[in-house]
Amino acid sequence: MFTSRFMSIAHVLKSVLTSLLLTFAIAVFCGMQAQAAVITVLPSTSTVLPGQLFTVDISISGLAPGGAPSLSTFDLNLSFAPGAVAIDTTDADANGVIDSVALDSDSQLDVLGLGLNPMSAELLAPGELNLFDLSLDIPADLDAHQSNSFLLASLSFTALSPGFSYFSVVVNALGDSLGNPIAATVNNGGVNVVSEPALLQSLIICGLMWMSMGWWRKRGAQRA
């Protein structure tokens, strides 16, 4: 009888321990998910004509406001379709950052405004651009003053010929204020380069759709 009662108590304790471990695992998993950063690639337009300029912004979100993790460095490769779009690789001041790219324009990796961060933006191959920035601020300053979401880079492109260009990011490195890796998911983007007749056709179709919707609404109102 004593053995049976002991086994029953042991079974209950095992169930409670299993539940506690499961709860702890879920909490850790959710915490890890909450701390995962998100990198978003957002073109300024989804449709562009050949010869037109447009921008592509790369931002990060999901960092901790006023605490860790904050971002101290990023090393990204941005891929695009070189037949559909192009980027000017001129570096007039020879600072390692091509003039058509602005890195960390809000100084979130340079919260003290010292302007000493090593950074670069260069074309590695047709359709592949590398973007790099390393903060020299101390961890406490980055954690205390960095926003939880901000712009990593803004790039100016020129549309070349009709077609679709993807804009996809590969993360080589993301580091927190102590240099530890930051997990991140990436939301990529793209643009359609269309000829003027195609754009005009799209506008006409949209106009006809709106006119049709207005006619049906008016007819419905008359019947009521």
C-alpha cells in the first residue's frame, strides 16, 4: 500500500515537472521569437517606367527600445536584376560608400554623432551589392539610445528596360551591442519595369473598374 501511494505521488510530481518544463520551454521559445529582428526591403514604387529613378529602403525592426538587443553592426548582400534596373557606382569622395547609397541616415549606429563608423557600400558583381556598417559606440550607449526600428540603407536605382527586378537581402552578419549574433527574418521586395503603353493600359483598366463600380452603386441606390 505504501509503495502504491509512493508511486502515485511520484506520478503526480512527474506530471507537474513535465508541465513546468513545457511552460518554461514555451516561454523561452516565445522570448526568442519576440527578440528576432525583421529586415524589410521596400521599394518606393511597385511599378516604374524605363529611365525613371526610384529608391529602395532597407529597414530593421524588432529591436528593444531603450535596451538590449540593439544593433552594432550589419553586413548584407542585396541582389537585384541588372537587366531591369541599375545603380550608379560612382564614389566621388572615395569613402568606400557609393554615392547612390545612404547608410544609417538616422545615425542609429552612431548615436553620439562621432562619424567614425567604418562602413562601405560596393558592387561585388552585376546585380549584387554589399552593405556594411560597424558601430564604435559603447554597448551601454547603443542600448540606451537606439530606436527599436530604423533605416539601415536607402539606395537610388534607375529603371532600365521592361521586366521584373527582385530586391532580396542575404544576411552575412547582424550583431548586437556586444557583438553577439542577432537572429532575423527578411521580407524582400521587387518592382515591375513597364513600358508606357502597358502603364497606360493598366490605368485605363483601373479607370474602367472604378466607373463600373460607380455605375453599379448608383443603380443599387435607385432600386432602393
